[in-house]
Amino acid sequence: MNSTTFNIEERTALLCAQLAATAVERDKAGGHAAAERELIHDSGLLTLAIPQQYGGLGQDWRTVLRVVRRVAAVDSSLAHLFAFQHLQVASIIFFGSAKQQEELLTRTVQERWFWGNALNPADNRSRAVERDGGIVVSGLKSFCSGARGADRLLVSAHTETGKFLVGAIPADRAGVEIDTDWDAIGQRQTDSGTVRFKDVFIAQDELLLEPGPNSTPYASLRAGLAQSILVNIYLGLAHGAFEAARDYTLTRRRPWVNSDVDSAAHDPYLLQRFAELWLQLRTATVFADTAADQLDVAWKKGGALTAEERGAVAVAVVEAKVLAHRASLDIGTQLFDVAGAGATHAALGLDRFWRNARTHTLHDPLDYKLRDLGNWALNGIYPTPTSYS
């Protein structure tokens, strides 16, 4: 794909408009968004993070994450699936050999692969046993976002000795069973259910190199990218909730009977509320962009990245994560305070912003992010590299 003629802004705007047209209805229905996944395919945006040498658009992470944020503002479930495509692509770059990168990423572009996730490092119920020419995996993985309908999966398992392995396999590999058991209050179209492995063979050349948070500072940067993706999904939800509150207040809310103003837009208490929401949203946005810039600098260093440089990125991402987490929940809640009782009408679906934020922000505990940040602020100690920090 020719990146010089590909207009990311136009493609993103079109995709957002297409998803927004049915977002409320689909959020209520839940289930698998097959047609909308095709819209993402057709947008060409799935190749944003794939280097140009493999046929992709070769964009930096700030660009990719801003697209994730914009999509999340209208449909955070599909933004999640879209973002996880880029996380899997990055995982191949972080962990794969040069040969694996060339083959897998080139085929991702040429064959329009949509990648799903069956890697969840917090779920160690999948076990690997070595066999001639590879491993055999059995067990379960939960929260496997995007597995249903995927062309390829990243799969992780632990050996009996505790070694962490990651493989890249076809989603229809014999023994892979993808359940439809995702039934949360939010993020209802992420297909984040269970994947079952029944003696699934993964060949040696399908196993990626150096997985895990403690192999090299560069490989451990994957956690920073994963957290940055969450930052921008949360921030997108906050932006979406803010715009919904603003639109409803300007077009549908009547002034309160004791306000002595002729328009809700001139109510002094609403003006104060919107000022507070705007400051919260603006602060979270600035910190998210700063973290993305630092991530890009670290990414470009590759294997030369030091532990201290990696630690600085981790701190920036933690700062952004805390602010985006709080903004998504607070603005999703205060949307109703500023818009009023009429905004609770079920047909409007305005509760989806809070439900989606509440569901997704439980991905990993905020208290541990604050612990890491406090340890840096007080003791000058960088967050310990893990799959979540």
C-alpha cells in the first residue's frame, strides 16, 4: 500500500462515521460484529503499524494510538479489536525473528489477516508439552479479545518448568475451540471470551523468540504499548462521553426552572461543570500524547534501549493510564449530571460510555498503577517490568 497516497485522516473519519451509525443498536445487541470487522478491513487501517518494507503503512505509535482513540469515541468495542491488531503486529516485531517478521507481516498485508488474542499472561491455564518439532498446547485462555472471526492468533502457554512461550498460528488450527461466552456489561462486541486448546500442535518455527517481560528492555516495552492502547481506548470513551454531553445539552436540554436563563447553554452551573470536565479531558489528552511520543522514541531505539529509558516510558504511561482511567469513568458518569433526566432514555444509549469504561478499566487494578507511580515519585524507582507495567 502506498503510504504517500493513503489519507489516514479521511479513512479514519469514514470508518468512525460507519461505526457510529449503528453503534447504539449493536452495543445493546452484543455478539459478533462481523460486518463491522469487514469495515475495518476495508478501511486499510489494519496495516498502520506494519513497516513499509513489508507492505504496511509504517506509521509511528502516536498516529496509531490517535486513530484508536478516535474510533473508541464512537465504538470502543471495535476500537479494542482494531487496537489489538496492532498489538499483535508489534508482538511479532518485539519477539519474532527476522524471518518470522518478514513472513507474518507480509502475509498480514497481502492476505488481509485480522489477528486475534489468545495470549492473556494473567491466565496460566494453558500448558505446553514439548514434542518433536514443536510443542502441544492444552488448556484454557480467558479474555481472548478478537479471537472469534480472526485469521491468526497469538497464543501463549507455560511449560512444566514455567517457561513462557508464544506462538503465532492459524485461528482454525485443529484443536482450537473459540467459545462465545463473553457476556459483560460493557465492551459487548469484543469477543473477549474463552479459547480452549485440545492438543494443539505449534511448530518450532511458529514459536516467537524472547517473549515475556524480563528478556530485554526492548522486548519488555510491549507492556508499555499494551497499556498505551488501553490509555487511548479510555481516553476515546472520555471524548465520546464529553461530546455526547455537549451535544445533548446544546440541542435538547431545557433550562432549569429556577435558573433565570433562557438556554441551558447559559446556565452558570452547567458552564462550571463543563469547564471541570474539559480540564480533566484536556489533561488526560496531553499526558496520553506525551506518553505516546516517549514510546515512539523508545521503539526506534530497538535493541539499544536501556532499562532506564524503558523505565521512563513506563512512568509516562502510568501517568497517562491513571488520568485516562479516571476521565473515562468520571465523564461517563457526569454526562447525565449535565444532560439531565432526559438523557437516560434507553434509546439514546448514552449509558454505553460508562458501561464500556467500567468494564475495560478493570483490566488491571488502578491501585497498582498508583503504587508504581508513588514508588517513582517518592523513591525514584521505576516500575518493575511485568506484562502489565
